[in-house]
Amino acid sequence: MHNLAEIIYQFLAGRFGQSALLEPVFTLAAYLIPCIVALSLVSVISGLLTYFERKVSADIQNRIGPNRVGPYGIFQFIADGVKLLMKEDIIPDAADRFLFRIAPYIVLSSTFLAVIVVPFGGPFIIADLDIGLIFIVVVSSLVVVGFLMSGWASNNKWALLGGIRSAAQMISYEIPAALSLLTVILITGTFSMQQIVMKQGPWPWDWFIFHNPFTFVAFFLFMISGLAEINRLPFDFPEAESELVSGYNTEYSGMRFGIFFLAEFANIFVSASITATVFLGGGNIGLDPYTSGIAPQLFMVLVFFAKVVPLCFVTIWVRWSLPRLRLDQMMSMCWKYFIPLSFSCLVLTALWLLAFNGNGVFWRISG
Amino acid sequence: MKISDLIALLKERLRDVIVGIEEMPNNDVMLEIKRHDLLPVLTTLKKDKELGFISFTNQLGVDYGDSFAVIYNLYSFALGNKLTVKVFLEKDNPEVDSVERLFRGANWFERETYDLLGIRFKGHGNLERLLLPSDWEGYPLRKDYVYPEEYHGMALKRKTLFEE
Amino acid sequence: MTNAAAQYFRNIKDAVRTTAKGMKITLKYWLREPAITIEYPDRLGEGRTADDIVQDRFRGFLRLDSSICIGCLQCMKTCPIDCILITTEKIGEERHLTRFDVDQSKCMYCGLCVEVCPTSAITFSKRFEGACYDIRELCISHIHQPAPVAKPKAKEKEG
Amino acid sequence: MTEFLSDEMVLNMGPHHPSTHGVLRFILQTDGEMMRRAIPDVGFLHRGIEKIAELLPYQAFMPYTDRIDYLASICCNFGYALTVERLAQIEVPEKAEYLRVISAELTRIGSHFVGLGALLLDLGAVTPFVHALREREVYNDLMESLCGARLTHNYVRIGGVSYDEPPGFREKTRRFIDHIEYEFLDEFNELASFNTIFINRMKNVGVITAEDAIEHSLVGPNLRGSGVKHDIRKNDPYSIYNRFNFDIPVGHGKFGTMGDCYDRYWVRVEEVMESCRIIRQALELMPETGPVRTKLPRVFKPPKGEIYVRTECPRGEMGFYLISDGGKNPYRLKIRTGSFSAAAMIGEVSQGVMVADLVTIIGSFDVVAPEIDR
């Protein structure tokens, strides 16, 4: 298996020589360095996403948006982060202090765990697990634990309602999201994210979204259930500021709130990158990600982000266009529409593959 | 309906109970009745097919100095007429039948009148202060009301800046 | 049965159609419509001040032209919240204004004093930036030393 | 013991809750997301306006009427001025009547924009709210050029209005209402009103039958939303409203049952269009010049008497019951407002709905807290 850790390990081993003493150090470094780099990268990306969101919403609403810190206000997120860090960290008296404190980290870590298997294009993937996609599905549902914890520990009824809502919502929408991802797995036959990217091609007709009509539907099903998974409007029930004040993070302040905030935007990025990887070909430019030179590899990264950023924009755009559903409508939407549709997509894709010998609609062009 | 016709109709329907009936400015009729007649009269006004004063638009209490009064403003969609019903109450025992059962909308109006004027409504389901805090003393809209200086240690008047 | 199925797909169609319509509008705004925000207070544009962004009739802080004030006390009497305090004294032969204070922290900018003034001595300025660290700064004295009141013209006195 | 065994949870919604439109408090008895009861608790904004009226001369009370319903201050000014004028039988100049109607209808548009936008904001749609407020900003500028204030206008006086129209006012107003009627509302409806999610949130929620609405003294758009065709401007015309040609929009179950939240919402949207019609006609008919104010004696004393005058405010009928003892202050002034009965009704219709629906219901009644408390 190729991944960043291995490359770094080999680089270190080549530089300092093999020895039994240094091996654990190399291994640790090989795994830690990409993790730290990727995580700080994701933090910066989610910070930029907050800026992006504010700017887009301002444009949609005839406003200007952040424009004071740095050119066009681009460093606004840093100022916000500094402000949040300096704020007092208030823990309510009646709160369960231990749970209250660790809940944000659980939310954040489950988000960042998913980043591990996201292929940023080329060889830039922290760990290309065999079970990559399943890993993401599993890890992203850990967020629920954090939300429930924060809702319960706050000892606030609004927060509790928010926590319960998030549990109900995320567990329900896990199913259509996973099922629509499975349609692609039927085609690839592997869960490995890097393999999924490599099985697609550089051109739109090579992508799995246009493989057959049912993956096309599955793409939109995944997009929407992804919105529900990451608690974005029209599915932002756990927060629902006009109903539940601020939902699970009502009682949080300072950087603990900032961590929730960071996790929310990191989630947008993760969701968009999964969509880009699975359905839109990720960073595939038709070359082998490992053996080609550094220039094509960086171009792959560029291609990957060129796909992720529009998807992030769609997430933000939807939020500023639509009202929120009601809880029961959200549930019935999931169980009446999304799960049947995603199941039928799965079955119909399987039948398609049987009938057309595993080929897609554009198999003649894409070869 | 013309005001004179309405007065004639009301006189016919409520012959025995009318204390006074007169025209008011703005196309209105003022009907004065005795306290214990209030509920039957309003019931007649509402239930009577021809009158049909089904809309309870307003209710207020007044402190006339030597007596209290409760005034009801009704409206009839059928006739297109307004009607003002007035009941005088004694100063020392301001109590009148509640019409909450008859007009559900009167609920809060009566609570407000109780709150601000201290007129009690017999038979009201939940006669508590509505606008003021439940431990407020006195009834502000009474003419002899003295404005308190403070409430729970909070000063109720700001010193003017001119005193500096 | 077919009805229900048709309804099912019609629901999906409706949801997609109306959502797409709404998103088209927001996209149009994102791409095209300019911001209408005025960047108060520091980026109002070339040579514009806070006074320029309000309309001509704007009811801002009260302003007194003490040279034409006849000391009739009408503004003080008509003020619903008593935010004007005027004292006059007879110094020598003439009446003098000794005090003309307006408590701008209390004033509700209703304009009754301006309307009632027979000589238009008290008028609205366009100033509205009243933020300060001490509320006492908002109690503005318009007379610093006793000033003789203006003689009312006969005609204006009637009005 | 049963206290502990019941599934009931008491939630305290407000007074500082994002969607209670001002300082309004509800005590919710809920079973999870389902609500058993919502008990409104009002009075946080009680300023004793009726008591203040007894302490002030007739003209000096005018600025206080702004504060009854701060979103529609001109309509409140108008109602109070009308009451005093009818009692004292003061003639109002022709031009002042037109200026009053135009400004009152503009205020209705501005007020409905806040009402509609805030409802959408409660349902999570932020953009339509900001768009509605953007248009309200134009209205604010118009009113500022007319009377110098943006929120508490205090424009109407007993016996007229305070200022004549500024130059260019007609042109600007015409452009504003053209924009509202032909461009903005279409876009707003596409963006928000006809959105499936929005319709599903609104339809069949908080249904009030016509009988119930009358029984509970509902007024204005809330009453008309239940299908009762009753508008003071038509049924008991005041000022010069009988000169204009306009319709009374009523709810007819556009998407769900008659009298649901969507009907109340839609009645308001249609009322904006009707107001535009009235303003357009009034701008045509308004005389170019003329006095705008009748001179009143400085110490104004209306004759002894009692009067009840109702006017149509954006939140329904606003009634002023004025008792004059011939003195220079009102003896008693009772202000009956639309939000007052609407707030009482919220407790009635919100039994057995979800918490999210309560927010919808509060928004659809378009209550303004100071108008409830006065």
C-alpha cells in the first residue's frame, strides 16, 4: 500500500540509515507528521470556509461581509479565533464538568479522524485504509456521541433537546448516506479511497456520477443526506437557533464553542471531499498518483480542491436559500423518500452492472 | 343599520333592563345597564339572531372618582353596528360577573382590567395579574393611585440630570 | 394506489422545482447584485460626513439660536418628558436667559418643541452621534453666560 | 410522586429567546418535542401608556402612540389623532388626509415586511428576511424624508400632519411601490412563499376556524386569515378610505386548511399589494398644494364625552376608547391592540403541536410585544 506515512518513513530511513533503535521514532514521525500537517491544513481550510460562508451570505443578502481584517477581510477567521481564545471559558455550575469539557474534543476528533482517509490528490493521503469508506461512515457517526454528551452535560433543556435531535437525525441519515456510497462500491469493488479515485478518470464521463442514471441520483441523495449529517440547513435541527436557542452548544462559550464551530466547518470540508472523491473522480488526472513527478502530483491536489470548493459553496448556498424543515418532516423525508430511493439506486445499479457487464453509460468514450 | 333603528330595536329586546340608552359620537350607541343584568344582557346581545353582537372588540374599566365602571365594546357583523355597554360599580366593592365563558376573547381583557383597576370578575377561571408583576401593590389606573418610589429595592425614577 | 404513487413523485418534483427556483434567485444575488451597505462611520465615501447620510428633515440633537430666543418657555411647557430646562432672570432692565439645558439622553426627538417655537430659535440639527462615556455629557447647556432675550416681534407673538 | 413519574418537561421559552419577537415569554409543558401547552406570560414591556395618557395634554401624548406599536407608529398616531378629532369635531385639511393615508399605508407595507421576514427567519430562512428588511430600508428613507424619523415617526398631529410632502416625495414613493408590487414581491414569493419546505412548515399548522377567531376577538390579518371578510377600512371607513378602490384579502386555504398559518401569512402578502394600490390612487388624487394642519388652541380642551374609534393597523384593529372630562388631559384612554388578543390566542392554538410549530404560530400571528403590554 502506498501512502504518505510510508513515503516519509522510507525517506527518513534513507536519510538516517536503518537501525532497530531509530525505527520506532521513524514510524512515529512518519505517522505524526502527515497527521499534524493535514490537521492544521483542515483547520485553516475550515477557518477559510467560515470566511467564505460569511462572504457568500453577505453577497446573497446585498451586504458586504467581513472587510476589515486584512485584504477583503480574509483574516477575519484568525481574528475570530483569537477573540474566542481570549473569551472566558464558562462552565455552568450544574453542568457535568467532565463530560462538558471533553464533548467538544470528541466532536472535533471524530471529524478529524475522517480526514485520515481523505485523498487530497496524488500520494497525499495519510493512510489509505482498505476499509476507507466504511471507516469514514463509522467515524463520522461518532459525532453523535459528542453532541449527545454536550447536550446532556450542559444541564440545559434546550441543549438536551438539541442533543437528542442530533442523535435522531444523524443516525437516520447515516443509512441513505451509506447506501448511496455503496452504489459506487458496487462498481469499484473496493473500499479504499485511493482505489476509488484511480478507478475513475480525469474527464466528467469517467466519473462515477455519470456512470449510470442511478449513481447520478445517488450523488444527490448523498449530497442531501450529507447536509443532514453535518447539521447544515435545511437540516440544522441540533442548533436550530430560532427554536432551541442554540441547541447543544447553548451553554458553551469561548474556545469550547470555537471547537464546535471548527468541527462544523471541518465537516463541510470532509463531506465535500468525500463527495468529490467518490463521485467526481477526486484528484484523478489520468496519471498514476505515486510514480509521476512532483508537478503532476501537485496538479492532482489542485484538481481535487477545484472539485471540493464548489461543493463547499453548494453547501453554503443551500443554507442561505432554504428554510428549515420540521423534525417530523425531516424524519419522514428520510424514511419515506431517501431510504427507499437509495435502496432502489443500489439495487438498480447492481442490475445495471449485471445487464451491461459492469460498464457505464459512457463506456464507449471512456474505454 | 341606522342608529335610531338600532336604539329602537335594543329598546324592544331589552325593555326591562335598560338604565339609559343614548347615541355616542362616531356612530355608536351607549347602553347602560345594571350590574347584575350584565351577563343576561350580553348573552341576549350575542345569541339573538337579529342583533348578533358576536364580536367582543374591547373592554375597559374606568375609575369615575365616586364609582367604577366597566365598559364593553361589541360589534355585530350582521348589522354592521357598534355597541357600547356600560356598567357602573360601587367604589367599595368593584365586582361584576365575568363574561369569559360567553366571549372567550374576554379572558385577557378582564385580567388586564383586574390588574390595572382592581375590578374583580366573578366566575373568571384565572383572575391573576396579567401585565404587572404578581406582587405589585395597588392598581395603577385608579385615580387615587400613588406611584411607588421603589420596587424590591430598585428605584423607579431616574434622577434628572438637571440637578447636577 | 396509483394516486398515492403519483403524489409521491409529484412531491419530489415540487420539492426539487421550488428549491431550484429559490436557489436560482440567491445565485443571482451572489453573482450580480451589489451591496447596499453604507460603511458607516469611516468609509462613507469622498468628503461625506455622518450628516450627509441623513435626510434634510432629520430630527437629530436640538440646537438653540440664543440670539432669537424670546424666552417664552413654550418648548419647556410642551415637552412631554420635561427634558428642557430654561430659567430666566431679570438682570437690570432686560430679561436674561440664565439657563437653557436640554437633556439629550432623555429627549425622544418628537419635535413638539420645535413646532411650538414662535421664532424658530430651537431647531433640529442633523447630529445623531451621541455616544459618550458619561451620561452627564448628554445634558447640553446652550447658555453659558446670561444672555438677553430677543424682543418678540408683534406678529410672531400672536402665532 | 406523580410529578416525578410524568414525562412532562417544563421549558421556559423567553423572555430572551430568539423567536419570541420582543420580550415575550412562554412556559411550555412539553413531552419531548411534543408540546402539551404553552402559557404566554406577558408584561415585560408594560410601560403604562394608558396611565401616561392621563397625565399629559392631548397633543403631548402623540409621541407616546409611536411606542404602542413601534413597527407601525404612523397607524397608531393616526388612530389617536382620529379619536380626538372625532370627539372635538375638528376638520382635517384635504391634503393632510391624503398624506396620512399614504404614510399609514407605507407603514403597513413596512410593518408587514418585518412580520413576514421575521416569520421566515424563525423558520430558518435568513435571506428573505434580509431582503425584506432591505426594502424596509427604502421605506425608512422615505419616511425620514417626510418627517425626519426612521422608526418613531410622530408624524400625524391632531388636526393634520406635521410636515408637508418634501420635493420629490411622490416620485420616490411611486418608484418604491412599483418596485414592491411588480418586482420584489414576485421574487420574494419565489424565494420563500412558494418553497415546498416553507409551505409544508406552514400548512395545516395552527388552524383557527372563523367562529373561533371571532370568539377569541382576533382582529386584522389574523381574523381575515380565518376567512372572515372584515376590515375597518371597508366596513367602518374612516378618514378618506372610502374614496379608494381596494379589496380585502381573506384566507381561503391556499395550500392547506382555511385559517392555518399559511393563510395568515398569505393575507399579509396580499395586503402589501392592496396597500400599494391604495397608495397609487392616493398619489393620483392628492392635491398639489394646500394646508396640512388645522390650527388648534395652545391649550386644547375637547368637549366632555366618550368615544370609541377603531382603525385598521397592520396587526389588526386598534381601538382607542377616550373619555374626556373637558379638561386638558384625557380622563381615561384605553388602547385596544391586535397583538393583545393574538397573544392570548397563541396559548389556545398551541396545544399538542411541536415546539417548532409554536415558533411558526407565534410568527404567523405577527405579535409585537410592546403592543401586547402597552
